[in-house]
Amino acid sequence: MGAAFMVWKYRQSKSGPVVFRGETMGTTYHIIYFEKDHHIFQEGVDSLLSAFNQSLSTYIADSEISRFNDSPDGVRINSPYFYPVLKKSAEIVSASYGAYDPTVMPLVNAWGFGPDEKVSLDSSLVNSIREVVGFEKIQFSRDSVWKTDPRVQLDFSAIAKGYAVDVVVNYLIKREFTIYL
């Protein structure tokens, strides 16, 4: 048997796993970990995910990203989540030669995949919407993000859930967990 399985089996037999579930970002999460005192950290995880959602959810009208999308200029970045996702997005935009572009929100909405209602599309409307898509139309610093075109909108849905997992993992690591799922 592998060493990892043996450690898992030992810990399971000593105290059993801590298991909890929750809802966030339009889906569910499940966390399993081993902790000798059997503390349940669901409240902390839910609080983290709520703050994360308040920063990056396009479905929350007063979220940080929604305020940016509704602004003709830009916004100050207040949460600890917006800037790292924006910075990573810039890296992925560059590495993918623009295949990934979080300024695609107007198209996401037009096709009915965002919080706005689907519109009746034809190629000329799609082409006109594409004129406002392009990561080069935004600029940012650690504490602000602004637009060069007031119609630009961001959508981090392609990477936000993965980053939320990283945030939860870091929360567990700070509590000295070494075995978790």
C-alpha cells in the first residue's frame, strides 16, 4: 500500500474525517479533512467564499466586479481577491495570445450566459459587441482598475472558481492541515 493511503487510513481510524458542504458561486462545494480535535471550519470557509463572491461575482449587483462593469471609468480595488485574479488574467491573456480574455462579458451577456437577458443576435451585432472586447482596453494597478472604453466589462468566471479553491486551501494550510480534499 502507498504511504499516503496508510497515513489516510491511520488518521481515519484515529478520529475520522471532518466533512462539510456548502453552496457558493451557483454550485456546491465539499470539504473533507482530518483534524485531531475535530474542529469544523465551515463558518470560516463560508465567510471567505462570501467575501470572494462579493468581489468577483457578476451576479451580485454591488460586487466589486459589477461596480467596475457598471462604471464608465473604473473602480478602486478594495478586496484581496480582485487584483490577484486580474493580474493572473493578464498573464493568461498574454500566454494564450488573447484566446482567454476576461473582457468578454458583453458577449457572455448577449448570448445569455451572464446575468443579463439573452438578446437576438446576428453577425453584425456580434461584430459590434466584439469592438468593446479586448484586454488592452483596461489598465490596472494594485489598488485600481480603469477602462479606456466605458463599455468594457470583465468576467472572471473562467478562472474565479479555481482561484477560490486556492483561497480555501491557503486557509486550511494556515491552520496546519496537511490532508484535505
